[in-house]
Amino acid sequence: MSPGARVSPIAVDAMGGDNAPGEIVAGAVQAVRERNVPVVLVGLPQQLEEALAEHDAVGEIPIIRAEEALGMDEGALASLRRPRSSIAVACHLVRRGEAAAVVSAGSTAGVVATGRLRLRAQPGVIRPAIAVTLPTLPQPTVLIDAGATADAKPEMLVQFAHLGTAYAEVALGLRRPRVGLLTIGTEAEKGNKLARRAHELLSTAPGIHFAGNVEGHDLLTRVVDVIITDGFTGNIALKALEGSVRYAFDQLREAIAGSRMARFGALLQRSRLRELQRRLDPETQGGAVLLGLNGTVVIAHGASRAGSIASACELAARLAAQRIVQRIGERIAAAPKPHRLW
Amino acid sequence: MSPGARVSPIAVDAMGGDNAPGEIVAGAVQAVRERNVPVVLVGLPQQLEEALAEHDAVGEIPIIRAEEALGMDEGALASLRRPRSSIAVACHLVRRGEAAAVVSAGSTAGVVATGRLRLRAQPGVIRPAIAVTLPTLPQPTVLIDAGATADAKPEMLVQFAHLGTAYAEVALGLRRPRVGLLTIGTEAEKGNKLARRAHELLSTAPGIHFAGNVEGHDLLTRVVDVIITDGFTGNIALKALEGSVRYAFDQLREAIAGSRMARFGALLQRSRLRELQRRLDPETQGGAVLLGLNGTVVIAHGASRAGSIASACELAARLAAQRIVQRIGERIAAAPKPHRLW
């Protein structure tokens, strides 16, 4: 990009999330001031100006008016009835080229439905998918689809492999990421019908570095860089993982508190344990990314606070700068066409 | 049962498992001597006699000859080719009324395939399912199906609800256990096609105390007593849970070892942490139970040692004494017939 070239801002859905608009606006201010990411806020102007005033930031961040907000408990249908919701307007800005990508902490179902409707699937992509990163070391592992497409076809899983590969390249800087298929045994014939057919297709898919099947206990062992699954299984696996890690730490805290070692336990927690727990806590992770549409939507956790929103803005800016949509488009264009489109 | 009535023994597949036959035989000896559970050992007589001799138990436990064993890496097909495998012979003993139930630490795929072939589905049951218990407090939570039927139909999930309810009543002593459907949102319309249709059917199923949808993060929160899912999703969720708990503890151990608090951490581990880890470790759990066949098969973990095998024998004896197969039969007979059978 030439010096001085105008960088499109990230459109932040300021009304979505448990802590909207206060923490969302605070995160946007952080993104602008500390991470050098230009943003626009989308929502109810009066509320947003009040929130900006708390940071002496009125006039520093543009506000785009949206008439209403999607409730956190509203699902896909509500999004169809609300063409002027903050998330719909944010998507519209991307569609018109006035924003580079969207960040929202709104309900996943609402964000996915609105994104599909307002941004539409990019050419050749059958269904969008949500990519998340699992907290493995030394690098995260990409899981895709974490919940956008609950009823997937084998051909969609192959496309998810392209989406996930492009994402791993751009977001994690990996070259030729290894792709694994999530199923219930390492042999090719293991799994349900969907996984067995997807295994066949992935085995011969050009442009995919397919490393074979992985199982549920491989989510955190980093045997591959990208794990492919349908949105139903992926969402359950992700939430099982989150719930288990949280449970293990809760039990640990109880065990420490109930022991004669409690004081030492408290010391321990102050140091590395807290850091560890933060790393494993999904709420501090970067956020989920909706891929396969004509524009990228970073879905921050509903409970996000300012820091998470700023990170989500930074991720959205990086994905846009590295042209993730175009990269996916090139991959899909180069791939053999699925037998039929849905 | 009248005093002195002959109690049928548990048929133990002595050749199945990573530590067979040594640890299996040791577990059988424990079951007989310490838990008052009668067993017969099925396998290669010479090896079993040698193993029994180590416990001065030759002649104490009957041996039934089997010509061969299924390898731990052998799947469903191998079981069809091995009518004289130890697991096949053990199932045969139950079919002929000479044993009350089977215990095997063999490969799950091989045990399920052999069980289906040799014991056959009980009348009215479309497909068998594997029930496991998740380590929640104050009582475990039943997850069913953990991997027997990867491609399930909605009507099968309703049957799994009956199997899981009977299991919770017998194994956990619960009255009117609450049943939840594993899916990706709490609203009725959330999920894939299978889950949405199963939700409809479960909502009106007589004899089932249906409490609605649960999500992946509810596996360990005990919002219900029994969690229903297909064998593909259930297996991945279970392994995700196991892998995550193990990962959290590994990371914890590393954090403790690397800190200045290492000594105190080591002290901590000696006390309640170790107990906690044992409770959360799937390998120390009772074992999975294959339900819906004309006979019950307890599938112990492949890495089981003597103590786990003895526990599995005790569980098998309890399930048989409380007539789990008949209870399931009565439930299925009383339930409305599925529209069509597969």
C-alpha cells in the first residue's frame, strides 16, 4: 500500500454484546489509539457519543447511525426482520466498500444470519463457516466450522478446508498448513457418512495438505494445523473443550481452597496459574471469524470487554489487509467444482 | 433371589486390552475375592492358567476356551471373520444363558461389532448405543451414545433416551432421571436436522422426562442426568472432554514445575490434586456400557489395569442383577413404535 493511501476502517457493531455499548466503544478507542486500527462505530448515535465522551473521544471515531440492535437472545429470524440493525448496517458498509471488515460481539446466530443475508456467499462458496483458534502451543490450532453450517455436505467440508487453510496462512502465518478431518477413528473408513465421504474427497483435493483423520482428543495436541468439521459437531466439540477446561480449573480452585495448602495455593495462583488460565479461557481468545462471505466478520465473545474488542479489531484489520476474501476466492476458483451446488 | 440360588457369572474377555491377559486376569481375581462377583475367563487356556498361577488362583476361576483374540488395532470387520475370538465366545455364553453379562477391554469398534453380531439387538431396539458416565458431582452424568451408532436417525435418539433412562435408574439409582438433548442452542429449533427432529419426538415421548436441549459446555455442569446424542457427536464430545481435562492438568503441572513455587506445588499435588485428577481421568472411570442388545457388555478402557477390570465386573454384575435388559425391553415395548424400522 502506498504511503498515505486511505485504509478502510473496521466497522464495529457497537450495539452487540453483553457489555454493549460501553465496553465495545472502549475497545474501539483502544484499537484506534493503541493498535493503530481505524474503526467506525455503528449504532445509536446518542448512546455512542455518551460512551465516547467517557474517553474524551467524541469526534475521534466516526459514528454510523443504526436504528436498532439485535438482542443477545435473538436468533437468525430476528436478523431478517431488522434490516437497520447495527450488525446489518455494519455488513452493508463492507458491501459498499466503505469498511474493510466487521467486528461484532452480538449473538452468533444473529451475526451469522445477518452476514449471510447482507454480505452473501462469495462466488463458488456453498456455505460460510466459522473459524476459531484453539489455545495450543507453540501455535494455535484452527477449528472450522465452529457453528455456521449445522447440516453440512461432504463438498462443503472440502471448501471449509480451503477456508481454514487460507485463514491459517493469513492469521497464523503458516505455510502449507496441515489439515485434519475430525472424526471418530484414524482409519479412513471411520466416522459417519459425512466424514467418510469427506475423507475420500479431501484425500485427492488439490491445494489441501490433508494429513488424515483426527479425533476429539486431538483438539489440543496440535497434530495438525487446521481441523475440519461440520458446524454442529464443531460447535459441540468447542463448547465441550471450553466447559472442560473451566471445570478443571474450578475443581482445582476448590481443591486448593479446601486444603491445608490453601495459602501456598493462593500464591501459586497469583503467578503462572493465572496466566495459564487466561490463555485457556475462550473469553480472552481473539474471536471467531465468519469466512466465505463477500467480507469478513470477526465474532467476538458475547461477554467481551474492551481488550477483546480491540484484539478483534486488530485481527479484522490484519485479515482485510492480507486480502483473505480474495485468497479464498482464488482457492475456490482453482478447486474442482462440486458436483452440484446447494 | 432366594438364598443359595446360583448366580450366573460375568464372562470376562481375558484376551482384550493393552494389558491382556495379565491385568485382566488380576482384575478377575480381585472381582471374585474382594467384590464377591463370580466370573469366568474366556481366552487361550494355557496363557490364562499361567496368569492365574501368579495369584494362586488356578482352579478358582473357570476358563472357557477361545481360539483367538481380536487385536486392539482391529476394527469391526475383523470381528466378523473371528467367530471363535474371545469376545465372540464371551457373547455366546451370555446368549446361551451361561453368563450374565460380558466385560471386555478390547477395541471398542471390535467389541461393538461382535456384540451386535453375536448378541443381536433386543426386540424393538433399532440400534445399540454406548452409555458412559461423566465425572460430575454429586452424581455422574450419563452420556449416550458415545460411539456405537455413528449415523443415527431421530427415532434412534428417542430409543437412546429410554436406554439411558434405564441405565441411570439401575447404575446410578436415580428416579425419573432428567434427559437432555445435546445440540448447539437451547431453543427447540437449534441444531442440525437430526437434533431438531429428535427434539420434537422427545418432547412428546411417554416415559421420558425430557428437560430440553443442552450444549457442549453442559457436559460437566449436571443440568440433566442423561445426555442424548448420536454416536459420532457423542464420541467426539467425550474425547474432547477427556483431552481437555488432561491438557489442563498437563499445563498446570508445567506451570507449577516452572515456578518458584515448585516445592509447594509438589506438596499440593500430593494431597487433593492427585485425588481430583484421578476423579477426572477417564481411565479410572467405570467403563462404557453397550446397551440395546440381548445381553449387556461393559467395555473397559483399553489401558485398564486390574482395579478397573474388577470395577467393570462389579458394574456388569449389578446391571445383570437389576435386569437392565428386561427393563429396556419393557420400556421399548411400551413406547410408540417408530414409523419405520431400519
